[in-house]
Amino acid sequence: MSTRTRTTATNGGQRDGFTEQERAALKERARELKAGARRGAKADPEGDVLAKIADMSGSDRVIAERLHDVIKADAPGLRPKLWYGMPAYALDGKVVCFFQSAAKFRTRYAMLGFSAEAKLDEGDMWPTYFALTELTADEEARIGALVRRAVG
């Protein structure tokens, strides 16, 4: 998540801070942590992820469903979990990659992101976010290769 500068109606100027969507995601993350602590061993993180995906609409849902299938097939060691209210995939409890729906953050495309845990290093610079507007067989193959590489 990133901070953004936005215009405020009260002073007509700019101020740094989280957007409404980002604040909602932070609150959702706090709820996830509390719920996980309460449920303990009874938790069903994959069920939570699938329910979140089912609640999505349109292309976000289609992309998230396919992404979930690709990640499960190509990196079976990654475990699904919710992270800031979005599907994420973790290794040893640490998030390696995650999905951000376009609708949740009011952007023109969904995103697949990789955390610092992902082993995608290529020299001194490499991409960690990928815009997703549709998943074809080519994109699915590329994503599969990325997640395999990310888990090393």
C-alpha cells in the first residue's frame, strides 16, 4: 500500500495521508489479525480467500479465481491467506505475493504484487507489481513462472 497526496475540500490544498480505500484496507487487516488470533488452529485461511474472491465482481473475480488456481498449481508451498482484505499467498507465514482488485482501490486495473520475500531479484532493479486486465494462457504461464521463481 502506498500513501498518496490528495486535495482536501476544507483547505483547498494538498495533504499527505491515506486514501479512504487505504484506511479501509488497514482496518480490514486489523480485523484479520484479531480473527486469526481468536480462531487459532480452527482457522480456514483458504476458505476466507475463496469467500473474498466470490464477493468480488466482474473481471476482478475472474482474474482472482484464475490467479488462485495458477498460484496453487505452480507454487503449492504457498498458503492462501487474507492480507489487507485481499487474497495473498504466504510461505512460512510471510506473504510472498498478493492480489489487489481494481474495484477495491478504484483503479483501472487489478494488480499482482510481490513482497520483499519474493526471490525475483534481477540485478539492481526488477518489477514487483504487475497490472492485470485479463488473464490469457500466456499471462497464466508467465505468472506461474514468476511464482515458482518467487519461492525459490
